[in-house]
Amino acid sequence: MSEKPAIDIGARTTPIQDRSARTVEQVLDAAADILSEVGFERLTTNAICARAGLTPPALYRYFPNKYAVLKALGERLMQRQNDVLARWVEFEFDPEKLEASMARLLVLTLEATRAQKASNWIMRTLHATPALIDVRLKSHRAVAALLGQQVRARWPKSDQARVGRLMRLCVDCGYAAIEMIFDEAGADEQQVIADAARMIADTLRRAISPA
């Protein structure tokens, strides 16, 4: 039996002019609106075109299908979350108060995630759609690498391989806490953040302590 062809999720044209960039943003905003209203199953390129006020050829110039649109939405969300971490690392990371510092990062990340319409659906799609899993993994690896650089700079005697492994666990723990707050309606938000911050701080302490 032959394998099913891979879904084409690559953007067809990279927007260079302002008008092209605005068209792409129209598409992404329209897709986010539809996701927030009716979810993934009823998201179609025709529905996106109707919401954005575009013809199908105008959309297909940039995106071959809805999965390519979802990929771009995922990358936009991941980038906004990663920007939060980059600012936090530069201005707010306090090695002397690890739990409080980590809790602050989680709060900032949660705020940035909530600011993105349909972020809950986008995160679920990145988990559930095989063609889109690399979007999440690429972002998590980049964040773990950034945290690892900070740890090695502050604690140069730490074991590099161990730091890399534990920072990846820290990143997954942090994102799991954010996703839990969205997915579990009855979750105590403050307690989830506090518990996750404690777990991440403990893992970070392991990374900088002798093996």
C-alpha cells in the first residue's frame, strides 16, 4: 500500500510589500475568528475567504490549504510567546528568586496567549495535527536553547548536556501549565502557575547543581 502524500503546509509566496503583508494578516485574522466561533472542523478556505473579503485565488496565492493557514497561526502564536520569554530573560529573570521569577514568566506568557484570538484552538491543532507538530517542537527547542544559554552563562560549570535536557523539560512543563489553564475550565489558575513555577524552579536548580 502506498503512503498518503504529505500535506503541503508551506506558504506559496512570502509577502514583501505592505499590501501583501496586510492580505496575509487578513487571512490569519479571519481564520482565528472562525476558529474561535466554530472550531477546527468547520474551518475551510472558502469560509476564510468569505470572512476576509477575499477571492480564493487571492488566498491561494499565499496558502495552499487551511493547514498552511493554521501553520502560520501557530507560528504567530509561538513567536509572541517566545518574544515574552526573550524580554523576560533580558529584564526580569532573577536567579536569586527562581520560583517568583518563573511564576512571572508564566503569567506573562498566559497574558500573551490570551491576547491571541483562538489561541486554545491553535494550541490544540498544533498537538493533534501531524503536519503541524513541528511548529510546536521547533518553538520549544528554540526556547529551551535560549534558557540553556542563560544557565550556562550564569553557571558556567554546569553540565552542558544535562542543562539542555532539563531546560527542555522546563519548557514543556511551562507550556503544559498554560494549556491546562485553557483546557480545564475549573482549574485554579493561580495555583497551576504556582505549582508549575515550583516544578520549573526545582528542575533549574538540578541543572545548575553538581550531577
